[in-house]
Amino acid sequence: MREVKVKQQFLYSLLEIKQYIEQYSSQNAGKFVSDLKSKMDRIIQNPETYSPEKNLLTKRRIYRFAIYKKQYKIIFKVLETRIIFLDIVHGKRQPGYFKGLRTTDYR
């Protein structure tokens, strides 16, 4: 099984989304986070089944995404020994934003 890393940017984005949802319903915010953990577990089990992120194309197609709650994208990087969760973003995010997610920092 691959080592799993979660980048700080992913955690910041998740916190922002959670705080936004909490304004309307703390119960829904909690469900958002718990459902996200389940989705991440499914990604970890079989990351290659998810599509390559078109805004981060590489020859080896290491940058991938999973749709979450119909409007968010979980962006992650698949390496031989690691899966790195880079960010969770709204699906309507400007394409230029994704280029900033490229990483060689595996901490």
C-alpha cells in the first residue's frame, strides 16, 4: 500500500469550505468532512481509476482528480510509493489555478 500525504493547501481549503457550510448548518459541515474521508479512502484503494486532471497533464498522468459532492474536485498526485492529496477546489475554479498545484515537495 502507498504512503498517503495530505498537503497543507488541501487542509486550508477544507477548513474554508467547512467554515462556509457551518454558517448554514454545523450538521452538514460535519457530514461534508466525514463523507470526504470516505471518498479519500476510496481514492487510496484504487487511485488509477480516476481521470487525469486536464489542467495538470503529464506523460505519466500522475495528477488526477475525483469529483466530490458534484461541485468539488479532489486533486491528488499518484506516485509509485505515495498518494499526495494536493487540494480540494470548486469545479468552476479558473484553469490557471491548477498550475500552482504542481509539486515536487513530498512532505
